[in-house]
Amino acid sequence: MKGDLYLVPTVLGNTLPAEVLPASVFDVLNRLRHYIVEDIRTARRFIKKTCSSVPIDDICFMELNKYTDENEVSGFLKYAQSGFDTGLLSEAGVPCIADPGAQITALAHKSGIRVIPLSGPSSIILALMASGLNGQNFTFHGYLPVRSDERKKYLKKLEQESYLKGYSQIIMETPFRNMQVIDAITSVCKSSTLLCIASDITLESEFISTRSVSQWAKNKPDIHKRPAIFIIQSVDRK
């Protein structure tokens, strides 16, 4: 009999796991001994906080990130194939959303391994929930182009698509480029377009606010090097 693959959520920053994770997650963590993780050091620290009774040296970690050899990935489910439940753990938030874990989940389905998602914080969904923008129709676009001219062109395209379809357009960026994103949005988007900036979600320094582009242009928040989600929704062509 094959084991199950649990999609295990983690915290979004330096906060206590008990404050953002349901009890059911701790129950699973206390019995898992095999993990596929984005970063072993981060995973070990998280598990020590959540499963103090579990000897950390008894846990097997397999690391999945952009440096992982593709030839190794197919073997990451060998323990689940042998009957051991395995956890898939992201660096932050929930696995498989803007995260390399999706390929493991796809492989599990092909291999007949049951996939069980566990509830936990997703910065993308939490930001959308709090934004006041369209939560019925939305698109997550991931990271923006790095080059300034390409970034501005892409943002203009997203704004136009938002107007035509009414969608909320969700993007994220490497924290050290946050201010560049704000500068780009306020320089190319229409003054009436709405922008939600959500930073440090679930942390004590949490900041979530939705304003027009013209309002943000007059008062830009300092979120340099702070994890953030940006949501754009166009309201008219003026």
C-alpha cells in the first residue's frame, strides 16, 4: 500500500506556527518522517518549532529547488511508493503555489499516490481577501520582468486586461525590487486604477492597503526587502 503525499503549509515569516496553522497540521507533522523541502535548513528549524518531541535526526529530507537535478526528482516519491507518508514543505506559505513543489504533486497523481492539501496561510489568497478587489475573477501572474522597460510594458498590459475583463491582476516580486514595482505602477498606470499593496502578511508589521494609483504616487510605503503582494484592478479609462 502506498503512502500519502501531504502538502504541508508553513509560516510566512518570523511568527509562531500556532498563531497561523490549524491543529490538524501539527497532528500530521508529528507523525511524518519523510519530507520534500525547498530548503533543508529552513525546514529543520520549522519542524523543531512544531514537533519538539520528534528527533530531528530521525527525519529524512529531500531538497527540491531550482538547483535540484531533474534526474533526482523522480526518486523523491520513493518512500511514498514504499508505504511511508511524505510531506511536501515550501519555504513559506503553502506548497505548489508560486513554488517548485507542483512537479512533485503532478508526479504523485501519475503514480497513484494520494495528495492531501493541508490548510495554512497563502500570501496570495490572504492579500486578495483583504484587498476589497474582485475576488470572483482574478489571475496570478507571478514575478514581473526584471528589465525596467519590459516591466512597465507588462504592467500596462495587465492594466488593460483588467479593464477589459474586470479581473484582479495579482503579482509578486523579489522583496528588494518592491519599490521599483511601485514606481513602475505609479508611472504607467492610470490615476484611477486601484492598487492593493499587501506586505508582511500575518506578521506584526503587516501592512495591507488599497488605494488609487494617484494616491499611492503621493505617499509611497517603504516596503523595501519586505515580502509583498501587489493587486491591480482597473476601473475606467480616464
